[in-house]
Amino acid sequence: MSLRANWSYPTAVKFGAGRIAELAEQCRATGIARPLLVTDKALAALPITAAALDVLEGAGLGRAIFSEVDPNPNEHNLAAGIAAYKAGGHDGVVCFGGGSALDLGKLVALMVGQSIPVWDLEDIGDWWTRADASKVAPIIAVPTTAGTGSEVGRAGVLTNSATHKKKIIFHPKLMPSVTICDPELTVGMPGAITAGTGMDAFAHCLEAYCSPFFHPMSQGIALEGMRLVNEYLPRAYAKPDDLEARAQMMAAAAMGAVAFQKGLGAIHSLSHPVGAVYGTHHGTTNAVVMPMVLDFNRSAIDSRLAQAAAYLGIAGGFDGFRARVMELRDELGIPASLTALGVTADRLDELTEMALEDPSCGGNPVEMTRENTRALFELCL
């Protein structure tokens, strides 16, 4: 495959098929001699994880793994990961997996040397300065899905198990020193995960593009990211071993995470509480609420989405773009409503309050209020 490159935006990215073979080399370059590979429970038993551990062990870097990571990781997973890191005398983290494993691994690296609660580092103002930056362990990220883009991000999402609220934990040193994007690692993804993670990448790009804040670079990246998802996600879903489609989706996922520094919006502010309360897949939940949020924001984004539609080769302006979202949902087997995900009307007041507390709502093109947010949830049922 010809898609192979070395990137340095926003961090060093080793992109290309087969590049997991460079894992030990990159550990050494980052100063890691005793890595702890953090992954999730499902991935721990798969051949791609064994192969990554083989690379590390073959280079004399050990074979340590921590996999007690829930789909929506919480502070208990974090505490267990920190304990495993300390018990093994590790000096760096290899984050291996989808968004949950990447986020949890990064937070282990952040918190292993801190003396303050992780909640004190929520992405609010300059709270990140409370951390001792010199105690953050080195991080290498290896995504095995194409969705969250956490491999090029400076934050991790952690669910508070007591309140069921998702919190964004931020620190500049959460940015991995090196990211290895090997599309061969994504070939074995189940269809539902390919669909959900791919639509997560699309949601990141879409919301960043529509955000009212000024960031032309992110807006341009978001636009091209949407084009890549629109073209290549159906291919990756229909033909899982299409390595070009897998590679383009990995690129789109990273682009979405770079782009959303411009802002996110109602898609994510609705999805975060639903995922925290009901344990739904984040990207799939994003895809479920996406058409309703487009309608909700139409007055503010009509002309902007018409421009995006033209760039993506979609006729019909805003209406054509929305119709294409519906086509994608049908092609990818995305559920039609939050009801299909198990969400019930009796918890809408609670979900509404959580959505309004979510930092993503501040980037929505239309101001979110208690009344219109609850009505939006009702439309999503």
C-alpha cells in the first residue's frame, strides 16, 4: 500500500501498514525501557495485541499488560492501572486500542506521579497547571480503531462512577510523544465498531466545522475529514480488509481530533450523558442524534453546510447533506433513535441537566437552554 508517511502535526505520527513493528524502536526513542501496555478487556486476548507484545518482548522491553478498562472508563479503572504501573516498576505507557484504552492509558501516565485527585484536572480554565508536569510518564499511542482521535489529543474522558458524569481531563503532556497509526490493526474490527467509530470521526469533523469559533486551520481540516469519512467509511464497513479505506479512516479520525479544538456541540453534549448513564457506544450515540442536531442548528449552519455539501460532492445544500447523513446511518446499521439504545423518557430531565453541564454545549452554533435541550432529547427518542 502506498499510503505511508511521517507527520509532526500535532505530534510525531508514524503512519502506514505494518508500522507496529516499530513499537520497540519508538519506545527507546522516547526513553521507555519498561513499558506498560494499556488496552481493553476485549482486545487483550486478540492476536494484534499479542503481536504488539511480541515486538516489545523481542526487544527486551518486557511483556507487561493492563486490560481492566471498561467501555466508559472510570476512576476505579484508573486506580487499578496506576497500581499496576507502580507494581511493575514501569517508566512509560503504551496506549493500545480504541478511545477507552487510549484515554485510560494516557490518564495513568498523567496521574501516576500526582498527589491530587484526577477530578482536580478537569478541562476548566487553567486547572491543568495544578499537576506536576515533571511527573507525567512518557506516552506512546497505538490506535486500533478509527474514531476518537485520542492518539493525537491532549485530553482523556473519564466517567465519575458516583455521579455518572463524563469529565474531560486535560493536560498538555497528555499528548503522546509518538503515535503509530497502522491500518492493519483495524482490519479485524467488527462491523458495528467500524460504523460507530467512523461516525464518531465524522461527528468530530462536523461539529468542529460548524462551531462558531474562529479557527480557520481546524475548519479546513474538518472539511477534508468529512470528505474522507463520507467516501471511505462505507468501503471499510462493506469490505473490512480494504486497507486503503482503513488507512483513510485512520487519517480522518486523527483529523477530527485535531479539528475539534475549534469546538464541539450538541451532538457530543447529548451523547456524553447518554453514554455515561446507559453505557452506550459513544460514536454510535453520536450518529443516532446527528440528524436531529442538524435540524436543531439549521438556522445557524444552513449556508455553511451547503458549502460543505458542495465540497463533498453532495447535491441539495443543507437538505442534501442531511439526507446523506441518513443514508450513511442506514448503510452502517445505526439505530434510528435513542429509544433503540435503551434510553427512556423518565430520565430526560436528568440527561438534560447533564448535557447543559457538558463543556461541548458551549461550542454549539445555537445556544442550548433547558427547554430546547430537553425538546431535542425528546426528538431523539
